[in-house]
Amino acid sequence: MTRPTRKKPPKTATPDAADAYAASAAAYDRADDLFQILAPDGTVTRPDLLPAPEQRLHLYRQMRRARQFDERGWVLYRQGRLGVFPPFGGMEASQVGTAAALTGDDWLFPTYRDTGAALTLGLPIARTLAYWRTSPHGWAMPENLKVLPFYIPIATQYPHAVGAALAEKRKGTKNVAMAFIGDGGSSEGDFHEALNFAGALNAPCVFILQNNGWAISVPTRTQTKATNLSRRAEGYGIPGVRVDGNDVLATWHVTNEAVQRARRGEGPTLIETVTYRIKPHTVADDPSRYRTEEDNAGWAEKDPVVRLQTHLLQEGILTGESDAALMAEVAAEFEEALKEADSYPDPTPAEILDHVFAEPTPQLRKQREQILAEVGA
């Protein structure tokens, strides 16, 4: 996978600084250390690693479900029927391929952008819509699913995931914890503390680092000189893998290996999925203010959904008719979930305190009394 051509260094840079900048930017264009099974045109580069047809079709369906949510979410936002949410279109392979390696007994610690991963593991669409409507009906996760609410703070989910993984280890289960982060989050202290913590205690944890090129408006090349973020794992004595994050088969393969490794008691793994945030930071963002057409060049041709679709059609696993039927099913599923979300009653003001702690603190009880008194007045 190639990265888009980088901008020239600032004119104020010294010759040495300019050379260092150019070398750092060029490193992003090398694909020799990027694991891949499907090329962007859908051709197979590693036929020996192709999963079963059923698994490939399952991954395709999950990516279609994720894209349906992302695309309909934009429409609902413009209609005033959904709050501000971070789109993830173009990153479906990175999220679906990783989460699909888990079971319902495993933990998932998503960032705010990982709606696709949560849907893949089984979070109901209706509840997800309620969450992005800031409705209490979406705040509590299903009891049979170990998905944490979408994390807004940067990198705090990484240490939390290590704690959950160690709890499973202490209980004697084979369950693992998976946590997501962005390239910008990998510069936070919590990221490094979690990797050291997990490595030292051999926690059954899989760390997903989605390198989508941007930390809000800051490009990866600006926030770090490192060009292979998976190598940060070496500093903590754990394996690091760099994978084409727009190739769902490759992403699923390396993640499945990491999950099985964790289940065998062999400790954590860091996986860098190299992808690109084609969409804005949120639906309220204007990316034209900080990135150019040159930055975006070539990424539309690397579309992860089209890549797998092309492969499945070439292999005869999918036909034009079955593909149309699948997309119709996915669309119908979403609309049915939307009807359910629309049927939820409006929340009462005091409900904002209901899911803060399992047992309300004295402060929360007092605040609840104050809210009820104000509403009554």
C-alpha cells in the first residue's frame, strides 16, 4: 500500500531538517513491511492464507453493515435525528477484521470512531443509534456483551483493557481483551504504560493501533517522526505487526493469530492497521481546512469494501444477484433498527445519572434529588 505524496518541508527548515523530514515521509511509501493478502485491485497476493469462503463472505457482510450505518448516519445527522458522531467510512476492514476475531466472551474497548467494531461483535444497531443520540437507552451495554461505551478520552481505554485481560487471566478463562487506539493516541502516556503493563504481566490483550493518517487535524508525519508504529511494541518485549488496514482478510488473519496467541497464554500483541480517514473527524468537521487533495490522493482506489467485493465476485463466492440481495438485507436490518430506536421514550432529566456507578454515591443521590426538585417546580 502506498501513502499519498507528502507536502514539502517548511521553508524555514534547515537542510538537515529538510532531509530528515523527506526521509521520514518517504518511509510511509514503502510497503515491504506491510502484511497483505488482497491487493487493492482484489487480486490475491497470499493464496495460502485465504480463509474459508464462508469466512470471507461473513467479513464482507459485516463491512456492508458497518458502511450502511456510516452512510445512513450522515443522513440522519442532517435530518436532526442523530447527534454528532465520528464517521469511519473507508476504515471498515480495520474495524471488522479485528473485531471479527473475537467471541462474545471477549472484551472490546473501542474509541469513539469504532462503531463498526462494536457492531461486528454484536452491539445492536438500535442501541448504537440511541448512544449517538445521547439517549440513556444507548448508554448501558447488553449484559451478554462485553463492549465498553465508546471512549472519548484519548488512550485511557488501553490500561483499562489490560485490567480486564488480567482479571480474565486470574479467573482462569481463555478470554482476551481488545483495545483500539489511533495513531495520535499512540503518543499518549497511557499507550506506553499499558504496553509495558501488559508485557510485564503477560496479559491476554490485543492492542489495535489504527493508523489512519490523522489525529484530528494533525497528520501522523507531524505528531511523530516514527514511520512504523508497530515497532513501538519492541520496547516492551511484545510482538508488533504492521498490516494493510484496508485489506480485511489480512487484518482478520493477523488479529486471529494474535487472539489465539493470547488464549494460549503467550501474552499481548500490538497490531498497527495502516488505513486512512477519508471522512472528516466528525460530521461537524471541515477537513478542507487542514488537508489537501494531494493528501487524499489514491485512497478512494483502496476502498476496503470494494476490494473484497471484487475478489468475491471473481471467485464466484458472490454474484451480482446475491450481492444485491445481501445489501437489501443489510439496508432492511438498519431501517428496522431505526424504527426501534425511534420508538424509545424520551429520557427524563434524572436518567443522566443512572449509569454512572453501579451503586449511586451520596453526591449522585443529592444531585438526583435536585434535578427532580427542579423538574417538579
